[in-house]
Amino acid sequence: MKQDLDRLMEERGLDAAVISGNTYGNPSLIYMLNGANVSNGDVIKKRGEEPYFVHSPIERDEAVATGLQLINRSTYNLAAIMKEKGDFLAAHVEFYRRLFDDLGVEGRVGFYGMDDAGAAYVFLKALGDALPHVEVCGELTQSLIEVARGTKDAAEVAMIRESGRLTCEVVRETIAFLRRHRVEDETLVTEDGSPLTIGRVKQHINHLMAERRLEDPEGLIFAIGRDAGVPHNAGNPDDPIRLGQSIVYDIYPRRVGGYFFDCTRTFCLGYAPPEVEKVYWEVKACVDAVIAATEVGKLTRDLQQLTCDFFKERGHPTIDVDEKTDEGYVHSVGHGLGLAIHEEPFFSGLSNNQRTVQPGHVFTVEPGLYYPSRGFGVRIEDVVWVDENGAVHNLTDLPYELVVEME
Amino acid sequence: MKQDLDRLMEERGLDAAVISGNTYGNPSLIYMLNGANVSNGDVIKKRGEEPYFVHSPIERDEAVATGLQLINRSTYNLAAIMKEKGDFLAAHVEFYRRLFDDLGVEGRVGFYGMDDAGAAYVFLKALGDALPHVEVCGELTQSLIEVARGTKDAAEVAMIRESGRLTCEVVRETIAFLRRHRVEDETLVTEDGSPLTIGRVKQHINHLMAERRLEDPEGLIFAIGRDAGVPHNAGNPDDPIRLGQSIVYDIYPRRVGGYFFDCTRTFCLGYAPPEVEKVYWEVKACVDAVIAATEVGKLTRDLQQLTCDFFKERGHPTIDVDEKTDEGYVHSVGHGLGLAIHEEPFFSGLSNNQRTVQPGHVFTVEPGLYYPSRGFGVRIEDVVWVDENGAVHNLTDLPYELVVEME
């Protein structure tokens, strides 16, 4: 949470943090801007002090909505600095030198926010070389801002709940839409007699999302049969929807510009083959086992290991034994979500993963079993929230139904 | 264009380029992936050779759609590397060491694609230190990939044209929607008798975009009166739509996951005050003057200077004289657009801007005059394409009409 920033900076030995860039695709910057609709800038926070926002002059109205202390970038007369320095890199460094001087930024300074990798390297190296009182710091994983974002405050949980409510509505409406179709030769057909395809279903889902002001910047998975057996296969638009095939429907939209939700249901229309049914209820039992084992202080890799062990005991190949397996359990059991679809906490099974479950964490629980060679896959995904008292709440209001009967 | 990459690498003395990250919000990586729907990976291109794509094992199906030479990341057994190295940074470096060894990547290597700034700095510094045969390179502006992206091939122009066709439809439909409303006391009213607000208009615009599978990840400006006088003011949702006020309508959507368009029209409903009318036709004449002056080889800053001079001659304050001005002409005259809404070429007026107009460039021409203190602003924005023969095509199929009569 934002209120943890000073403590997290202290733990990291940071005197200041600079979060920069364009806001688009930059959740750490968006996070610091409290929902204001600006396109770029720098948030500068010294430990123990309120942050500043250095904004573009043409966004001075929108910058007010950040609630931060404002600095209009035009006060630094970049044109004059550029003329003086001649070179873009030197001018860029000089601008930050003056800004840091004015704000008293020195010591260990962490840099955050999305930038082109090579550009960030060149700039931060030059900045560190030019500013003797500044030590440039960065964090490859579990960075200051990522960790703060990983635990949600009440307002953020409310926004995720609302995204969840709308997303679950879309899932229910999608299933109702499928059930309304006629069936010919085990295939769903539209009013004009042509087979209902995945492309048509996705069109309908897009419409359901648009009505609710949900957007899916990262796509949508609606995959059937063999494709359902490959976790990130988004589904072939031309495939017809047939009875008795496993359908993996994974939807991860956000409210426009806001917080994501993420849920997956697997189902078969009409009937389910016995081997799919067996695997389905194993995956469902695994969801329950993981949620039951979730508690504050638990290592997230222990939840990944629990999942691997759960499936191993039932005879499935798992990724902890064979990293290259394409069959069985092949991914990690969850991920945090918020302003990004994948964020802290992560559930890597690697031994160096020391992350623990914390109050305020919101994450997916999404075990799955994949058998592309046998033409099916099953994944079930709920979102849980660990509240301030450590109680675990499932935010996904959807039933677990393998077989969806046609009307 | 992609076909220029080898030449651009040669100019920069680069032996290889690595374009990495998550695809979301990462147009340089998306560009290299030829439209494939994958979520992350590394594209590695040695000069004079076809690129490789190092992909996630669970995205092996989608990776095929890149058409690139594929390397499944799981062949490097990251879990074993992590166990061996113990530390995430060291393991990350070791993975790239092995990968570069296998592909023969050495010499001057440029790194591109969006990453957390501090993380990129820490990683690339460690990589450079660990790999004696690799010199880590980066470019703060006009990077290899940005410059390649800046000139569009025929397929890209076709996609921008299609985004433009749909965007112009939305603008026309929005104006038709406004014209259908009743007017009471100079204010547009809805069927239930309440004032039509900017929020309601934006809802309708969102609906028009959703119908066309356009998305606006960066928002939408529909600002009236004084707010129209501040370039990036997105408009106050509660403001009623009134006659005789300047409305700046700036819309910059993309087709889902694809290419952006960007256009602005300013209009007044019913009638226009004389001072708005005067300024409107000055801005319109400036659009024409900039397009007429556009030719291959022209410095983009000369087009910015032309715009400043054009408005200065007509008595307006301009940003080249006073960087801090909030009134008159206060921004740059255009920007390239493509997979990002703002990309090469840029039109900075600074003396170090040596960019020239090139065949394949697609960019906005968007002079504007802003007088928030007098309660209005005017901007007109078209998109032009410079074809392979240097001919300039206006891709914006919309009239210039200041006064929109109510029905």
C-alpha cells in the first residue's frame, strides 16, 4: 500500500524514489498519480516526505487531480538547457541535476517506471556519473513500487470487486448466449444455419464487455479441445463450437484505465467425456486446497509446491519435476493483479522465491491440467483477497459447472 | 521500415539488437513480432541475419505466428540456472550469456523494449560487466527500432487508413448525435429534459468506438469553452453542451491491438463568436501551410518554426518566444503515429532536432491556438502520409466546419 512506501524505502536504504515515463502501459506511474488523467511526468518522493509531480505544462489542469505537490516542467526552460548543452543526453541530465538540487534529492535514489531498456541504461549511467551525491539504484524484482502495489487498500479492493462483478456478469451472459443456440450434428449453429465459431463468440464477449466499459488490453482466451490444452492459446477464430469438448474461457479485463480482474472457467456444452470430468474435479479440488492453505506468512512457493504435489499424487506430470513438460501441470498457480494483470505477489516455485502471503494481497488461484495430445485442457481460476486480519475472501462469484446443458 | 533495420544497425555500428519485455505497452516488441498474440519474449537480431524469437513455453502455438526463427525459453532450464546461481540477477545474466553464446551475439549490442528503468539499468550494467565480448548499447532518442517504426510500409499504411476510416466515421456520427438534440436556453437537452453533458457524449462516443472495435487506451478529449483552451484538458464530464462555445474534439483510438489514428476537429454548435471564428480560420490556414511545406528532406523543426512564424505574424504568443506561455500556440505541430500514438518523427523546435521528413512517415499536423482566459481554444488535426515518391496524402476524411447547425 502507498502508506508502506516510507517503510519499504527504509528497508531498501533508499533516500528518494523517482517514478517516471509515459503513463500508458506504466502501472507504477499510474499508481503514484492517484487516478489523474495525465500522459507523462515524474513523481519524486523523498523518504518521509510527500511526493512531488513534475508535469507537462499542457497538462496543468489534469495534474491538479493527482493531489500531489506540483512542479510545472516549463519552469526549467528545457529549450535553454538544450541550447546550452547542445546534446540531448547532456541536457536531460542537466534538467534532473537542477530538479534534484531544488528538491534536495540525494543519496541512494531508486528509479522506477517503464522506459526503453537501452535508453534507461544510457541515461541513468550518465546521471550517476554526473551527480556525485546521487547513487543510482534499481531493483530487478520486487521493486519498491511493485511491492507497495502488491498489497491493496480498501479503495483498491472495492475497485477490483467492481471489475470482478462486471467480469462475472460477462461470463454468465456468455454462457447464456451459448446455451441459446441450436445444435446440429453436435455443433452449435447460428440463426442463418452456419456453425457458431469462436470468432463469433468473441465478438459477442467484446460487446458484453463494451456495454460494461470493460476493456481487455491483453486479450481474451476462448479455446476449445486441443487448443484448450495449451495454456496461452487464445483460440482459433474459425473453430466451430461443438458439444462434449473442453472449453477454456479465460477473461482478464479491467475497467477503463483502472483495475483488472481475471477469471477462468472450463466447461463442456451438453456433456463431458469421462477423462475431462475426472481431471476437472481434480483441478476444482486443487483450487479448494490452495485457498484453504492460503494464510499470511505462507511462502508463495509453498502454494506452488502444494499444487505440484497435489497433481503428482494423482498421477500427472508437473513442472517442478520436468520444466519442459507440455502436459499435466505446466505453469505457476497464481499471480497478483491490480493496475497490471500480472503483478506482485508472484508464485514462482524456484527456491530463491522468498515471497510470503501478506494482508492486502489480491491474487489469482488458477491450477490447471493440460493434455493437448488427448485434445483437452482444464483450468479454473478464482481471485482471492487476503484482508487486514488475514481472512481469505474469494472475489469470484461464479459456479463451478463442468457440463453446461443446452436450452 | 523493417527492411531498413540492417542499414540502420550499420549506421549505428550495432552488431546485434535485442528487443525484450512484455508486449503490453511495448510497441517496439509488438512491431518485431509481426502481429502475433504473445505476451512476452525477446527478439534477437544480428546484423544481416533474420531475427530469432525467444518465447515462453506456454505460448509456443502463438509464437509460430511471428514467422520468426523460434527458441523455446524452456530449453535453457531456468530453474537449474537459478539453483546454480542462487540470485535472480546472476541467473538472469547467465541465461543471456548462454543464449548469446548459442546465437553468436557479440560486439556492440543495442537493447530495446520497455522495462522498469531501474531494473533495466541494474541488469544491463551487470550483463555488460559479465560479458567481455558484449558492449551494451542504448539510444536515448531516435533509437534503431523507433526510427525503423517511423517509416511505414504499404501494409502498415493500409492499417492506419482503416483506423482512420473508422475514426472519421465516429467523428461524423458524434456530430450527427449532437445535432439531433433539442435546445433549451442555449443548452442541449436529452429526452428526459436534463442537459446533455460531456459525460453523456463520451458514453456515446465509446459506444460508437466499441461497435467498430476501436479502443482508446490513451483516452479522448471532448472539452468545451475554457477547457478547450488547455490542450490536454480531457473535458469535465458534468459540463453541459451549450451553443456558441468552442468544442475541441480530439480522438486517438486504435483498432484493437493495432495501429492508431488521431484527429481533432473544433466546432461550435449553432453559431460561433467572432473571435473564435477569426482564430479558427487562422488555424485552418496554418494546417494548409504546414501540409504545403511538407516535403522529403525538410527538417521537422522547420515545420514547427513555420507554424510559430505563421501565428506570430497574426499577433499570437508562441512557444518559441516564451516556453512558458499558456496562451496562443503552445505545443509542437505534430508527431508520428503507428503502433504508438506518439512516435517518430517528432517535431521539436529545439535547435538540436535534426530529424527530416522521410518517405513512409505518417504524422499529424495539428496547429492550435489557445485562449483559456477568454474561454476558448481551437485545434485542427489531420494525419498525413508521405509516400515512397514523396507525395503527401491527407488520410483524414473530414470537413472543416466551424459552425455545426442544429437540426
